[in-house]
Amino acid sequence: MAGTRTRFVREVMATGLRTVTETASIDDAARMMERYGIRQVLVLDARGELAGLVSYRALLRLFSTHRPGEPEEAIPVAAVMERDPPTIGPDAPLLDAVRLMLDHGLSALPVTDGLRPLGVLSEHDILELTGRLMERHPERW
């Protein structure tokens, strides 16, 4: 299509990282999600590298099977996080990231340089871009 250009992950990703360590409690992760209105928190190891991702879905699964009387704050995020989640680099084409998210059923994709987290690309980021493009070019929709 004439006038189109390749968009890259770095143009759309969120860079205000919200992270916890592997030893943080699930209560800490849940409070962070609530405070910042996010559905995923990156989990970092002691070197500050990406160790995993804890999602609201993982917390819901845990809370739905949790026995009353057990203290949630004692459960570390490492027990419920997704280890070694799919990642993408900031210079990857945005379409590659979208395909990766669709193929793996992801609502968020960590953006990394090696194991160093740089940002997160979420469904929300993609929807915002789509909305702006639709407003700018209604004839294409």
C-alpha cells in the first residue's frame, strides 16, 4: 500500500517499567497491578535481568484455588510467574511482535536487549496505535 511504512516495537512500547524481584510476594505484585492499572509485572532476578512475568491471570488462578487461612503475602512471585516468557527486541517490526503475541496468546510482550528489560508492548499499546491510525486514515477502514 502506498504511503505505508514499517513501524517498530520501540515506537509503541511502554518504557515506564513496573518490576518486582523473584522474592517479592504475590501481594506486592497484585498491589502494583492495582496501583498502576496494569495486568502484568516483569520479574527480575538479582542481576536485574528478566526472570519471568507475573500476570493477573496467574494471580486469579492462584486465588481461585487458595485455601482460606493461608497467607497470600508469604507466596513469592517466583512460584506463580511464567519463566522465560517470549520476548522481542526494540528494533523488531511491530507486525512481528503482534504475530508473536497472537501465536502465544499474550496480552503483553517484554521488550528486551538480551535479558535486560527495556519496556513492555501490550494489547493496549497496539489498540491505541490502531485507533490513531483509524482516525487519521478513515478511508482505509
